[in-house]
Amino acid sequence: MSSRTQDLMRPKSAMFYIGALEDIADDFVEFVMKDVRGSADGLTNSGDLLRHIQYYSLESICAITLDARMGCLKDTPDDDRVLAVMNAIETVLADMAKCMLGPPLFKIHPRLSPPFVRMGAGLDVFADFVRDKVSEARSRMEVASPSDTRNKSVLEKLILRCGPESSVPAVIAFDMCIAGIDTTGNTIAFALGFLARNQRAQEMLRAEVQNQKLTETSIGQMKFLSACIKETLRKIPIAGGIARVIPNDLVVSGYRVPANTVLITDLQTSGHDSRHFSDPNEFKPERWLRENPDRDNPNPFSNIVFGHGSRMCIGKRFAELEIKVILAKLVQNFRMEWAGEKGPLGPEWEFVNKPNQPVKIRFHPL
Ligand code: HEM
């Protein structure tokens, strides 16, 4: 991890955005409230919440990395360009998986692979948007008074550190946006799926967050909320595994693996190992609570859902805060009930784990 990105891992870096994330989560709650009031069955968005969850995630990551509000959750987004960016991102995420998992015909000629061509066009739209937002931030900083001592955003710190001509801030912001949309969005969808099926856990969470303003201190004290996120990612790790090329020969469980082999850990398997987790198939957030005498005490490497070491996820703190804010707000405002037609919500692997059926949740306003 470089010194440019190390700063991102500090909890304070994420907390800078707590107000913005609360505003975005309020827009999400308002969307659900309006949609539910207009429906006879308490279901939102014709029964699949996933698209709006991804909009929450897109809006949040753009607020974090580009200092930009887009209005993705409003009835009409802030301008036509936002609509183009939202469409471009949807295409990129769908086609990226097809390019990764399908036959690599684009290596022979790009035109042989329509998903590759579409993904390239979508990435161009988004890259232009990111470049423009970075130059807007630069211009704002140029006219700011030298005595401006307020805390700086991630983007402003990157611009200051890399210099006015550098393209690095735009590259990092672009990477963070692409890596931070469906990873966080799908985790929110799975957490809601678990909570909507598990009224006991939902009640415990509600008891913790009810009537609480979301501040750095109060969020730090919401241990059950953190535990719900850990438990969701244990049950369904969004990145199925962590990959490394091993530099030296290695013996793993009695097998000799030669240097330069790609090794991939299987997070789903290690997270369900009964040597580390009691009742591993159950959704039990309380297994993570320190004050619980029956808590599990797993090997820390059994659940490295954000990776480990110098290549670990640089968006961990932001993702956790985004998920905490929206779960707290939803549980404060609604009782949720799972209404999926194909049993519990589970994963389908498509480069990252994504919901295997429409995310159907019945919302009862409180
Ligand atoms: C719940 C949400 C997320 C999960 C589960 C997740 C998980 C991961 C994992 C497992 C890795 C590979 C780590 C390794 O190889 O050791 C990774 C890398 C990465 N993640 Fe995330 N991520 C999430 C959200 C985010 C967000 C919100 C951002 C951006 C703000 C982000 C940006 C990145 C980047 C840029 C890398 C590559 C780091 C590098 O190679 O140095 N992720 N993530």
C-alpha cells in the first residue's frame, strides 16, 4: 500500500463523510417510504430493491472520492450527464463479468466481443466524468484562501500530495469508484436479506440504533451493527477469495506448491469451517460480540473478507461506514420482512458474489 493510499485506511478518513452519507441514506429512506406508500403489497420498485441499493452505493462513492453529489436517488437525477454516468456504470458492471468469465475473444479483436466494446465505451464515459470532477476540485482549491484550515476530503488530500499536474488523483478516484459500487451494494443487499428473514437479529439491531443520532461516537458504540456486517460477509464474502502469486515454493496441507503459482483462498469455505464458527450455517451476529460469553473465537485468517497485507482493500473503512449508515437508517424507519419467492437470498458468483434472485423486501413503516 503506498503512502498515497495509506491515509484512506484511517477510520477518521471515512468519518469525514458521515454527514454526506446520512443525507444519501435519508434520500434512500424517502425513496422507500414513497414507493411503499404507493404500493398495495409493501414492496418497493416492483419488487427488486437491488438497482436502488446500487444507486445508494454509486452516490456514496462519488461523494467520497469525487466530492460530487449526483442525485441518483432523486426522482430525476441532477442533470442528463448523471443519467449517462448511471447507465454507463450499469453496463460496465454487467459487461465486466462477461469479459472476465466468457471466452476472451477480445484478445483476437475487440469487435469480436460486444461486452468488451460496451464496457470500453462505458468506462470512457465514466473516466471523462471523473477527470472533470477532479479538475473542478483543483479549481476550487486554487481559489480557496491560503488560511483555509478545514479538514480536507480524500480527493483534496490526493491533489495536494500528488501536485497540480499529476493524473494520479484521477486514477485512484476512478479505481475506487469502480471497485466500490457493487461490492458495497451487494453486501447491503445480503445484509438486508439476512435481517429481513431474521426478526430476532433485526430487533436486536433496532434496540441498539433506535433514537440514536449517527455520530462518530455513537456509531463506534454500535457493536451489534458492526457484528451484522461481519456476519453478512462471513456468510457471503463478496470477493469469493484472495489471490496471490507465491514467490517461493510452499507446502500447504501436505501439498508442495511451486513458486509463481496463483493461490486463491476460498473465503466461503473458511468462513463456514465449524472448527472456527459454531453453527456455521446460521446467521448469528452475536457470535462476534466481545461481551458474549458464547462468542466464537476464530483464527483471524479464517475470515479475511477485505484481504490482508499490503494489497488489502483500501475502501474497507468507507464500505463499512456506508453499510452501517444505511442499515441503521432503514431499521430505525421500517420493520422489514423477506418476500423473495425462491427461498432465502443467496449468492450467485459473477466476478463478485451478487444476489441470486430479486431483492424483495416488504417494508412496514414504524
Ligand atoms: C463490502 C465491500 C467491499 C469488500 C468486501 C471488498 C473486498 C476487497 C478485497 C477482498 C480486495 C482484495 C484484497 C487483497 O487481495 O488482499 C479488495 C481490493 C480493493 N478494494 Fe475493496 N471491497 C469492498 C469495498 C470497496 C470500496 C468501497 C472501495 C473504494 C472506496 C474498494 C476499493 C478497493 C481497491 C482499490 C482494491 C485494490 C487494492 C490493491 O490492489 O492495492 N473496495 N477489496
